[in-house]
Amino acid sequence: MTTATIITRRAFRRTDDYTPGTPKLKYVEEALPPLGLTSVLIKIHAISLNYRDANIANGGNPWPVLPNGILCNDAAGEVVATGEKVKNLAVGDKVAPIIDTKYITGRELGRSWLAADEDGVMADHVIFDEEVVVKLPDYLDFVSAATIPCAGVTAWSALKGMSIGQTVLIQGTGGVSVFALKLARAAGLQVILTSSSDHKLEKMKEKYPNPPLLTVNYSKIPDWHEEVLRLTDGVGVDIVVENGGTPSLVQSMKCTRRGGIISQVGYLGKQNPQDLAELVPIIIDRRIILRGINAGSKYDTEDFCAALSATKVRLDDLIDSTFPFQKAEEAVEYIWQGKQVGKLVLCL
């Protein structure tokens, strides 16, 4: 056992004021909860933001959230103190909490998401039971490692079951999308990337030139699924990493091969059930497997970290920009406006 000498922390809590133009975060200095017998105190070094964070801060989350909670569920830090009954972690370990603290093996029925049901990780110190903490790959710096728990594990889960030579359609250039692109290329998959911005698509093609990246601007091609079919000689893609939700799901189905998979990872578009009028006949006709991806379990996170450690895949090229911790408000707004191509990380 090591005794924590740190009894307070700096954190950003939500204001829960959803009026446009008003601050979404409030800086606080508060007492840390006590260190439990099986808990660890983690000094946070980097916090990775996701669209989910900006959406929660602006009142758009479709699930209930803890009032004035601490934002963010993606972070990397080091253990600086342990409870006397901690068995598997030690001071100095590079770690992160999993994002759903009720989802360990994948068989659990409940859920408890950081930054929603419970406080998140936008703080300089956090305390978690060792059961919900994973070791991160040693070869990564804290900034890169901070992208793993949410965006990385979501991309890993979304691509599960794919094999070399298959084709994946990835929507957008946000955190999960660029992570999925990175993993897909490493796994030998052909990638078709969509965006509404030619600038973002060109930027991605410059970053990943070999083999050439196939792209589709869906704002210029309303029937973009037809373009995807053309790029795949009419067959369709083997898998879609779908993050639009109702506005794009039916079109995603139309350009998925028969028997293919759609991994629904998000809901970035304006959700309208009327957009799903063709869903049932298309999903039956094309025999599509539609699966919801809610990141992954602790076991999934550990499997992903093991794969990263074995392959030493670089993740620094996924980083769009870094902000100092004190500029958390600006970082959330940056994400909310969709300026990023990749991941945005707060550094402490």
C-alpha cells in the first residue's frame, strides 16, 4: 500500500447551461474522495475529447447525465497511490479507467458511463477501483495513449471480424473515424472515407498516401451510396463504420454488400425516424448485420492494448491538436464546431 498525500484536485464540471454562447464548463478545486482498499489514485497527464463530450456539454446527450458532472471519458495517467488491497496495479503504472465501469467481461447487464452516470476524467487526479482500470501500452506517450479507452476501443470493436482484402466505409474524420481508418489500414483493409469537406478529405489523402485513399464527398453527391457502389464494382463494402444515425443509415445499407456488417458507432446527424422508412425491406433484402457499438468491455480494452503493444502501431498521427488543461472550454467548443481532423487532447 502507498498513502496518497494529495487530498484535492482541479477539475472542470459542466455548467448545464445550454444557452448558446454561454460557458459550458466551470473550473473547480475540490476535495478528492477517499482512497478505498482496492482503489488507485491516478494522476492524469492527458485527456482526449470526443464529440460525445461536446454533445453532453451542450445538452444533446440522449441518455440521462449526472447534474454538473465532470466531463470526458478518454484519458491516460499514472498510478501515484494504491489502496492496501490492490493486487494488480502499482505506483508508476501507465493506466486509464474504462469508460463503462459496469462492463467488464461483456456479459454484464448494467451500464455506468464516465461523464454521464458518474463523473468523468477532466481533472488532474481521479480515483477508481482497480477492477475498472487497465494498463496502457508502455511504448506510447500519454497524449497518444489518452485516445485509447473510448475512441480507440470503439474503432477496434467496430472492425471486429474483418479480414485482409475486405473493404470498409468510414464516415467522417472525427476521432473514432480516423482511429478506424488507422486500424483498417494496418489490418490490410481497403478504406473508403466520406466527408462533407474536400479540404478534410485531401488532408487525409496526403496523410495516408499509400495505398491511395478512396474518398467521397457526400455533400456534393447526395446519392453517395451510388458512388460507393461504383468504387466497389457494384458489390458494396464489407463493413460500414456508421456514425450518422438515421440520416445516413439507409444509404449505408444500400452500399453494403449482401451479408455485410454495419457497425453503428454514433448519431452525429440530425435524428429523424422518418429517414428509416426503407430500413426493414433493405436490411432483409441485403441480409445485413446491424450491430450497435458502445465502445467495449474491459476485456476488449485489454485485448486492444495487447494488439497495440505487439505491433507498436503509431498513434501520434491521429492527433489533430493539443490544448492546455486550462483551455478546456475552448477545446470543447472546437469539437462542437467540428474543426478537428482526428483527435483533440488536453495536456496537463
